[in-house]
Amino acid sequence: MNDFDDEELISFIEEAEGICNEMEQALDNVENGLDEEIFLEQYGQLIDRIYGTCSILGYSKLGIICELGKLIGYKASQHKDMALRAIIVAVLFDTVDVVRAQLKNLQGAKAPINMTVFIGRLEWLSEKLKSVERASMAVTPKAPGELDNLIKKLDET
């Protein structure tokens, strides 16, 4: 990498870390019983910012993780089962941890990530969220099985 690329990467990581902090705050608000739909939508919008930059910079694995987090956050905001929502929020917190680990890996560190467990949780959650047809007013409706397709893509990277 040349100096410009290093600066670009450092800037991206710093911005993404700040966004991760905001995502955790949104999830804390959900856990505290504040307007859950709004904060789950906010989580989706925040993680989408990281996803967009990943797409531009070519960080495909991190991009897939962010896209999954975005779709799950939006679908969760439409789901009315409060017990399932608590599990979804836990998986979204896990997603923040995985994003942070991937950011460390971009810096050359070897942050431990158990992707097998994470993918298993995503697969289970995808099955539970199949009944939610529209993820959000903020995104174009995804084709049926979109979560499953993204999970498969992540498992292949």
C-alpha cells in the first residue's frame, strides 16, 4: 500500500469505529425499552454507512457482514415478537463485535472471530425473520431468501 492508501484505510477505520459506537448506543436504547423501531432503523442506517464505504474500497467480507447487519436491523424493526427482538439485538451486538474484529484485521492484526458460530446465529435468525416481507421503507424490498444468499456468500469468503 502506498501512503495515500494507508491514510485512506486509517480514516475509514477511525470513522467506522465511531459508527460502531453509535450502533452500540442505538442497541442500548432498544435494550432500555426506548422507541425500538426507530433505534433499530437507526442501527440499519449506521451500518449501511460502513457498508457503502466497504463497497467503494473493496472490502467485500466486511461489506457482506454490514449488509447482513443492515437487513437484520431493518427486518427487526418490523418484527413484533418482543422475545425474538431481544435475541435479534444480541445478534446485532455480535455483528458490531465482528465488524470491529474485521477492522482490526484490516490493520494487520489477527483478531479472533468465530465465524462458524456467527454464521450459525445468522442462519437461525434468517429462518425466524422469513415472515417479514419488507425490511424497511428506507430500503428497496429484497428478494425472498436475500438474507440466506448473503449468509452463504459470507460463508464462502
